Amino acid sequence: MRKLIEFDDDTFAKLKQLARDRMATFQELADEAFADLMKKHGIPIDLRDALKKSVAGAETPAKQGKTSSKTGKKK
């Protein structure tokens, strides 16, 4: 899917230079930036990340029944 994003001239020039310096395409920079943004907000990037997050969420309730080593009481 294609979408238009507008940048001011200075920002676009810096992004183009960054792409050249890293020997990457502008699309690769955009993919990396959006993946980092989704990761920051806890949104799975792909199926693999979604499955990992699902498994991690399923393991959390099992840990709540453990007792504290200091008091012997349930948390």
C-alpha cells in the first residue's frame, strides 16, 4: 500500500543523506522507523512478535500464585 508523507526540505535532505551513509534505501529507513515506533508502543510488528507477546501474557497469571520468600504469604 502506498501513502504520501510530506517532509520539509531540510528533513528530507537529512534523511536522504542518512540513507546514503548507511547504504540503505529511503524505504528501509522508513520500515525501521515505523517498526521502532510500534515496538515502543507494544504493537506486534509481525506474526512472530504477536505470538511471543501472546505466550508472555499467558505465562503471567501462573506466576501470581507464588509465595514471597520473605513473608511466606501469597503475593
